[in-house]
Amino acid sequence: MNSVDSHILVIFGSSGDLTKRMLMPAMYDLYKKNLLPKNYAILGVGRTQFTDTEYRNHIAKGLQTHSAITKNESDGFLQHCHYVVSEFQKTNGIPAFVQRLTELDNKYKTQGNFIYYLSTPPQLYKPISEHLGISNIAKPSHTFPGWKRLIIEKPFGINTETAISLNTHLQTYFDEEQIYRIDHYLGKETAQNILVTRFFNTVFEPLWNRNHIHHVEITASEREGVGNRGGYYDSAGALRDMLQNHLLQLVALMAMEPPTNFSSKAIRNETLKVFESLRPLTLEKLERQVVRGQYTQSTIKEKQQNAYTEENGVPHDSKTETFVALKFFIDNWRWGGVPFFVRTGKNLPTRVSEIVITFKHIPHPVFIKNASGQEFKNQLIIRIQPDEGIMMRFGVKIPGIGFDVEPTNMNFKYAEHSKVSIPSAYERLLFDCMNGDSSLFIRADAVELAWKFVQPIIDEWEQNPDFPLYGYPAGSWGPKEAFDLKKPYGEWRQPCKNLTNSDTYCEL
Ligand code: BG6
């Protein structure tokens, strides 16, 4: 048994894609692992005219597609799922919702412990949080004395100004401690393992600084194009969709100082300092530090791939970037002078997210050159997904006469290490929220600083129509200019070669 308080998880936007693909499978997995309390309920809220039974059938269908389900277990889980028809963002939707919440609170004896999950379009964040506030169910009250937590999904605004405005609005009705901003990258097991790798072992941390590290690169590549999300994506682009949030969060975990303890406050204070230390991007250097790209038509396995501008919902003259690469610095004692490179894009050869730390060259070349005649540097590769693990690259002597050296790899793979399957990011994050642990959620100040960092790029792209947008063939590793950006420090690690003509699984 576990110690999670009895509670109701209220999902606004409950018939949407995220609920079906992520939230319900995550809740179901928690249920199967016996991690949900005996008294819990899920209350879906939406416009669709579902009865409880219809809603359960709808969820069951989703679970069949996205989870391994057994009838007995899913029946037990589904019994706790309920639904209320309510457009809660409109004032006339409030009474039906509050009445249903009250009934379920009585039925399940949840004592007013409520999680509100906003799985809705972002424009509904403000009205829904406001209506929770004016209905007196955002904070503990006489009627509902228990805790209240609000989970929201990115985008947390679309620039610095709107992020501040959203935070201010949410904080009018909820205290900051009640707000859980999800970045699902922080829920990934391997992202959390960055902290354990760094702060549990003595071998890494002494090397984790400007004295030993030559540069850091982070790649989050995706095999798929924008699919049917063209409408949303075109107003976001790779910078807002991936870099401002997921990639900068990985940077923070990679670059932060050790927290004094593992409290959420201590961890988040340290990640905040990383954002505070990001060297501001200046207009003069922007073109030398940022490369934006957009995928163009290509043929893979004799199948023609759309250009981005041919995708559904995308204007034919769109200048939205589907790829971005950025070079930047963290101006603090640990990282002074160490370049960081990040890149992310859609329609690249494969789906892979990894952090590559390249160490400095030896101070004096005893063996001068390795067998292939190239300079060699140690690398530590933290593979976030897939094939999760860590790899160390180092040199070994080639057996035989002489002292020729060749690089080799030492691997740790999660799949080989543990029989326990890696939980989904949503499973982990939902469970943390139920326990009131906000360590892996983003605080308001961090969101604002991350936007502030990328704001000069947003401004320049909006204001300067001549800022280059480079095409890259769908299925390639992005525009040539992204390679040029990295070249002075060595090539981007290319974990999979010659992939454009095959389906790719990219091994660590
Ligand atoms: C989401 C983005 O936040 O992350 C998507 O909106 C992207 O565009 C996704 O595909 C990538 O997540 P993951 O876990 O598949 O790397």
C-alpha cells in the first residue's frame, strides 16, 4: 500500500488526445502498481455529451490502443472514472461541475483533496483557473478543507510577456506552491538520472567543469514531421515547442550546482541559477549563434516526403522553423568559456535525445594521435531516449606492436540493468503531484527566465524577414549551417549513419 492521500483528479479537456495517449495510460499504470489510494476518482470535464458509462468506454478504447490492459484490471480502474458535461470556462458551466465534484467528494471521502489538470488549449488556462478561484475551490475552504493542486501543460505563454501575464493570473487564484507546470522531459527517468550520475558518484563531479570539459552538446531529434499538428505547430516552431522548455530544462540539470538537499525548493533554486547565468544573446551575434531550418521535400525509400509548407494546416509561405540549433554560454564559475550547443528538429533521420559531454584533450600528447590519425577526446554520452543509458568513450591500445590507440565504448543500458520497465514521464509526474512533490515541475521564475533567454531570437525572427531560414531535406540531419556552427569544436555526434534510406533505430 502507499501513502498517497485520497483525492479526485479532475481533467479539463478530458476527451482530448493528451488524456487518451498519456494521462489515462499513466493513471492506469499507477493503478496496476497499486500506487493509487483506495479512495480516488477521476472526473473528466468537457463539452462532449458523455454519460459515465460512455466516458468509461471512451477511456477503455484509448487504453486498448496505448496500454497493455487486462479486463479485470481495467474494469476496476474504470469504475473510478466519472464525467460531467460542463464548459467550465464559461460561467454557466460552473454549477454542474461544482455539484458533481461535491457528489464525488462525498462518495469517495476525498476530503476536498483535488488535482485540477488543465489538458486544454492554452487559451482556456486563464478562464478555467479564474472560475476555480471564484467558485472557492482553488484553495482549502470550510466545505473542501483538503489540498488543491493545479497542473498545467506547456506552452506557458508564447514569450516573456505572456508568460509573466499567465503566471500573474494563475497566482491570483492559486499560491505558487499549488501550481505544477509540467515539462514531460523532467519526468523522463534518464533525465532524472543526470542528477544521480552527477551527485551520487565521486568520479564524475570533479571533472564536471570548465577545467575538464571542452564543450557540451544536446540533441533532441524527431523522426516524424508535424503530422496533423500543423495548425498548432506553425504558430510555435521548434524554438518554442522544444528548445525554450525541454532542452533548456536538460541544460539546467546538466549544468546546475549540487543542491544542499533533495527538497524541491533546493533543486529548483539551483536550476534557476543556471537560467540566471545564461549569457544574454545579442543581436550582433545572433546570426552566428542561431541556425533555423525548415524541412523541404525529399524521397525516402522511394516515398516522397512532404515539405513542411505542404503539411496540413501549414500556410504555403510559412517561415516557421522545424529545426533550430543554438550555441550559447553559461557565465558562471563552473562553466565560464565552455560552449553549449543544442539542436532539435522534426523530420530528422531518427528519434534520439542525448547529451554529449566532450572532455578536453590531454595536456601533452604522449601517444600523439590515435590509429585513425585524428585527435581524440573522451566523451560521456547520456542517452535520454531511446535505448536509455550512459556511454563513456575512451581510448585503448590496439593490441600488437607499437602504441596505436583507438576509441572504444563502455556502456550502461537501462534495458540490460533492470527488469523494472521505465515508467512513463506522466506516470512519474502525476504520482509526484499526488504526493505534493514539485521538484520535477517548473517554477514561475524559471519559466520567465527561460523565455527571457530566447526572447531576442523570437524578436529578431519576427522583425527581420531577412534572417536566414535554411531548408533541409526531410530525413536529413538539418541544414549545413548547423554543422558549420558546431564544426570549430568538432562535429555533432552522429549516432546513426546513412540513415535516410532505412527505418532507423539508433543504438546508444
Ligand atoms: C512535445 C512537443 O512537447 O514534445 C512535440 O510539443 C514533440 O512537438 C514532443 O514531438 C517530443 O517529446 P518526446 O517525449 O517524444 O521526445
